[in-house]
Amino acid sequence: MADVTASDGALRRFLHGLPGVDAVGLQVRAATLGTRSIKTTAKAYAIDLAISMIDLTTLEGADTPGKVRALCAKGAHPDPTDRTVPKVAAICVYGDMVATAKEALASASGSDIHVAAVATAFPSGRAAMPVKLADTRDAVAAGADEIDMVIDRGAFLSGRYLDVFEEIKQVKEACARPDGGAAHLKVIFETGELQTYDNVRRASWLAMLAGADFIKTSTGKVAVNATPPVTLLMLEAVRDFRAATGVQVGVKPAGGIRTSKDAIKYLVMVNETLGEEWLTADWFRFGASSLLNDLLMQRQKLRTGHYSGPDYMTVD
Amino acid sequence: MSDRSERLSVLKTYKLFVGGKFPRSESGRVYEVTDAKDRWLANAPQASRKDARDAVVAARKAFGGWSGATAYNRGQILYRVAEMLEGRREQFVREVADAEGLSKSKAGAQVDAAVDRWVWYAGWSDKVAQIAGSANPVAGPYFNLSSPEPTGVVAVLAPQDSSFLGLVSVIAPAIVTGNTTVVVGSEDRPLPALSLGEVLATSDLPGGVVNVLSGRTAEIAAPLASHQDVNAFDLTGAAPELAAELEAAAAENLKRVVRPQAVDWTADPGTRRMLSFLETKTVWHPMGV
């Protein structure tokens, strides 16, 4: 596949040569997969799996070190009354909070939880390239295990695909650590701004060609965030990319997933589209904050038999 | 109908009232409702435990806004409900007459009493603090003031016999003080309760303050009693054995429970029901000596 990224023209020809998306078919398929009934033991499994896949996120201008520490404690022990609850996969914060998060996780016996940092002028992505790279290097140097970058939607929508491709490649290089390892790179498309399903498919292929480890739907900062059809489309792109190149890429829907029911729908979609191989926190993540409380409430319901309430959950 | 036989009859689909919307039961079930002489009246939705759960979520969501509204505003809205009821008087007279086997005039008296009851409780909204609150003498330079606050989400089993007057007499005292409610209508006579939902939806009452369910009382009441996010339970419509079971389940998170007792719904209700769903908040305020 190396030749398709050789020039702007070749890349455009390739991306525009991808088959068009059957929008109605996609929506119907996503809706159909959403009707599966997951109960009892399967539900318990799905809830624990979903908890272990959460990138517990706080991306507010008002974030304080105290809030990040509280979030880390919660990620390490989501339900203090029940130690059988799995840990979350990662804590997702702004770059300047990475060191705080690292430290807090270590002291909360959660050092196996990753720290993900958003970078490259998140959420708009409107900054000069050197600034974006510095942003990324800064987060990696502070100890981030994962970098969530945003693509330049302006360049993508105006058809400058090679610019976006180069951007991702450079950020990927900036993810390298001096010890030879590298932070995992998640590429955020902000699908709510990409206008069409065709664009989502093109963006998925573009990011995967450029070396993304994960592709992620949204920043959570715009009106339309992760939706089942868009996520299904990205799952299909990941499946097709592996068939074409043998490289496995992860998927992370983010924003607007608040209930256990929604989360389980996504898990069904992953299982039906990609199979069990992707049903781990290494290959599928939820970018969420309030989802965790709902999952914990459902878990308590399964354990005790009666409905729980927000009074029994932390406020974060 | 006979004189207008050319017209197709337009039957009403009775629906639940949850969060200001009119959903069917999540379970898709309905059950037949008959009049006092066992003739079919309508199909009513048969709510499941999941409908109860959804109703509690809606009630919890509405609690902040409703309890935070000024007492004056709540009173105005309750009075508005009475106005809307008055406009639908004919419909309620017919439904009450069918449900309870009453003559038109007796049913009319029930509906009038229900509207009056609503107005009576509306007046209490900005007065209840005077009788439930106090300025306490304390040994120190403090103003010590106790004021009543709403308990939270109140689940209400409406009386089985009095399908409308009794219903109004249990809903109004719970919401006038700022609580939000999940109401289970009379099992055999749910139609006036479901129609009341339509009145509440057009009375400026925020969605979720009153949620009306119909179906098998025992089935819906059990999950409400054990629900950790319900703060109080009015067992008025529960049979003695069921009431004991529910009270035991409600003890799990220390719900306030009002036990069922024989009530003459036409009599002066007094303040008991309002005061049952209040918590007392006491503040100490230093005096500038």
C-alpha cells in the first residue's frame, strides 16, 4: 500500500476510490445490532468488559490537580465497596495534567492504568505544526502512555489529504520515547464535523495508512459525537484494513455514551464486525466520564437485585 | 352512538405518563379495564418494573427544579392544574362514573371535591413552612431556625377504591411541598389516573414531577419499594399483606413509609399527608451581639 501515499494525487485517487458508503444500509445495520438482548451472565460479562475498556476522561478548562487525582482514584477502584470491579483502561487528561495523573495512579495502586493525553491543540486542532508537535512531545515527556491527537479537519475537508497524512506521521514520530518505546497514538476525526459517511471512511483509511494505533470518533466537544453508525463504519474500515495489510488497529468511540445500554450496543457491534480479538481494552475503548457510574449502578443491580441510585455513586 | 351510526367510533389509547411524555409500557403489555358492571371500557398499559425504573429516573431528574422552585410558583402551578381539571370536568365525571359505578351526579360530586381538594392543597404551598418550621430558642447568641424541605422522590400507591378523589388526595400533598412522585393508579380503575396525566401535561407542571403508571400494583410496587433512589413510599393502595412486604423492602434504605389506613376521602384531609414527606433542616445563624 506504500505507493498510494507517494503523492497528493495518488492519495486522493485512492481515498476517493474507496467504495461509497450505503448510508441507509449502514444505519439499519447499526440499529439492528442495537436490538440484541443481552441479559444475566452475558450482561454481567459485558458490564465488566465495558468498565475495563473505559478511558475515564476529564477535559475541562476547570480541571484541577485535585480533580484529576480524584478521577485516578476512581479509575483504580471504581466502586470502593466492591473490590471485584475491574479497573478502567486509562485516564484521559490534558497534557499538563499527565504528571499529576501518573503520580496519583501510582499512589492509588493503579500504575497499570494508562495515562492518555490529548494533544495537537485539542479540541480544534487549529495551531501551527511546530506547536502541535511540541504539545505532543511535552505530554510524552511527562509520561503519557497514549496520545489522543485531533486531525486538521479544515485541511481534510478542503481535500489536502497529504497534509493530514504528514501531520499524523509527524505526530506519530513525536510519540517516540528516548528508551525506544512509543506512546500509543489515537487519531481523533471529529466525525461530527466531517459531514458525510464517505468522509469518515476516507479519514479512517488515511489515519491507518499514516500509522494510527487507534482511530477515535470525537473530541466530545461538538454537538454530534460518537454515534452507532459512524462507529460501525470505522469498525468496518479497521476490519478491511487488516484484511488488506495485516495490521490491526483499535477503535475508540467517544462522547455521548452515557448508559450501560449504549455501551453494550457498541460491544455487540465490535463482536459482530471484528470478532472477539477486538474485545479487549487493547483494541477497543470508550471515551467517557458519566458512563462509568451507570455501569456501576447496573452492576450493583445485578448483584443485589434492586435498583441503585446516583446517591450511591461518586459525583465527579 | 345509535343516532350517529355513520361515524366510526374513535377509541382512546390510554398511555402511561412518564417524564412529561406518554409512552406505552416498555413491556408492550396492556390489560382490559372494565366498568363496575364488568363491561369493557378500554385497554390500559400494564407497566413493568422497567417502566417503574424509568419513572424513578424521570422523577429524580425533575426533583432539583421542582424542589428549587419558589413555593409561590408551585402554588400557582397547582392552581393551574385545578383550572385544567375544571375544563375537563365532563370527561372525568364519565370516567369516575364508569369506574366506580356511580350515578352522574354522585360522580360529579366526586370530581368537584377533587378539584376543590387540589385548590386547597395549592393554597398550602407557601404556608406549610409556617406550621412545619420554627424559630427555636437556644442557649447562645444564635438565631436557630428549622425549615421543612421536601423528602425527594415519593412513590405513591393510589387508593384502589376512590379512583379520582382519592388519587388527587395522595398526589397533591406530596408535590405541593416540592417532592416528585411516581404514582401507581388503582389497579382495576386506572383510567382517571391516566387521564389526569393528560391534564398535568398541560398545566405548566414540569415533566417528571408526577409520573403515572398503571398495571398490577404488586408487580410495580416491589421494585419501587426496593429502589435505592426512592426516598419515601405511600402505601395507601396496598392490601395489608403486600403492604407489610413492601414496608420491609423499603426499610433497606430507610424510606419514609406511610402505612395504609381506612380513609374517608370526602372528609377534611388535614395536614398529615403533606407533613409526612418533609425533612427538617435547621440552621444556626450567629446574632450580631
